[in-house]
Amino acid sequence: MISYGPRPSAGSESHPGQPEFFSGRALLTNSAEHILQRLAANVYFDLTREFNQFGPVAALSSGQAVVYYRLAIMSKDGDWVVRESPEACARVLAVLSERGARYRPSAPLDVRWLRGGWSSHFEYTDAAARRIRCDIVSRPPRVSSESLDLLFQQRRCDRLLVVDREALIRLKQTARAKDYAVIGELARQLPPDRELAWTTDVDRILELSGATGAESSRPAVRAARAGAGRAAVVAALAQEVDDLQQADRRRLAVYHRAAEQYLTEFRRARIDTLPLPDAHEAACRVAGALLPPQLFVNGSERGPSE
């Protein structure tokens, strides 16, 4: 998930489904008709189309993008990368307000905070009594500004706007161990040279390292090409994954610390109970006093007095 903090626990509410992840091969064992029915009924796909009705402003990402690429049947909530503009934020807020959405404790959906890497979270109950959760950022971690610029170029109106596979792989380089299996399956959908650049599957590294000749900075690939043996490749890959997980934990900790006072006041003021337009105004007011828009300068954390 693209977020400054961990998701709240799911609880027992009704929602479109708990995460059900499968490998690309396992998913093929499901009937095509069953898969198409699940995809056709996806409320998050429908929201994506609604957000982008008048132009590309929000790209589906994270778990629902994995669903789109046919590597999962469902995911419990929706994530989007929004175009970083007041107009895009207004469009998303309008669509969510029509559905009776409320803010969950999070930063306002406003470019002043979005450009600092903060995320905004919303929830509503649909006509089928399902809990719908929506999580939105404009600057997802590890994704380049060039990739984001390309994302919002005009596309065919009949095509769902979704982050591409390599951007999705970067998004999945989180602190959660389960995301690395998803990365391995996403990589299988790429050409061999790009798969080798991203895969988290030891067997694929061993198989592809001798078949593709491009230089690689990955220690696991270098170990495989040097004939160091499977154990060395496994160890190098495990270290790479752990480094990514620790980096994500450090990043999240910075946001957690910076958000403490703001979230305390957000909850005290019960902003999550207000109609969305009122909640947005209140969240912006509180954030203006308590939530620093920027936490990093040239990749480094700001000091407390900055």
C-alpha cells in the first residue's frame, strides 16, 4: 500500500473480499467465466472509470492493480495514484462525496500535502452494504516523476487507467513479506531481461542469469552468473529483500512521528464523522497547523526545527 502508515485492521465489516492472491499459474485453474464475473463486478474498477470520466486523473494501483493484471481474484480495498493538481483532487473528492464517503484519519487530499508523500484515506458503505475503502497518493514511494508524468498522458477512454507493471513492482517493495511473492509473479509478465531485473524468485534468477547478457547491479544475479551456487544466490536475494523492507520501515516511521499531533487532533475533532466537504475543510485547517507538508529534502529527513 502507498501510505504513511499501516492500514487499520479490517475488522468484521462486510466488504468486497479479503485479499486472495494466487500465482499466475494457480489463477489459471479458475474458470475464465468465474474470473470475468469477479472483474466485471469490481467496485474499484468502477470508481476508477468514474474518477477519469472527464480526463485521466487517478490510476489504480497496489492490490487492485494486481487484480487487474490477473494475479489475484480480489483485494480488500482500493489504492490510486492521483494527478497532482487541485482539479484532480476536486474530481476525486466530488465522486467520493456523492457516495457518502468519510475521511479516515489521514492527510487531506490536497496538493500541499500530497506533494510531500502523504496519503489520504476514505471509507463508505455501498448499496450492497459493503465497506469500500479508498487510499490515495500523488507521489508513491520509489516511483520516478518521469513514470508519473507518463502515467497521465491521454489514453483511450475505454481502457482502465492502471499503473504499469514495473511501477507496481516498485510500489510492492514494502515492509510486508507477502508483497515479494507478488513481485515475483508480476515479473513473470515482463520480457526476460526486465524479469531478471525485478524477480524475487530464486529459480528464475538461476534460469535467466545465463540467458540474458545485460549487466546487473543485483548481487543475486551476479552471484548466479559467477557460478557461486544456489545457497549464495538465496542469501543475496534474502539480503536484498530485507534491505528493501528495512528502508520502507524507516520511511514509514518518519511519517508516523510527524503525524502524531495531527492525528490526535483529527480524532478529537471527530473529522471522520463529518460530511466530506466539511471534513475536507476541517482537515486542511488542522493540517495547516500540525502536519508538515514536506518531510524530506533531497532524500533526507528534515530536522525538527526546519
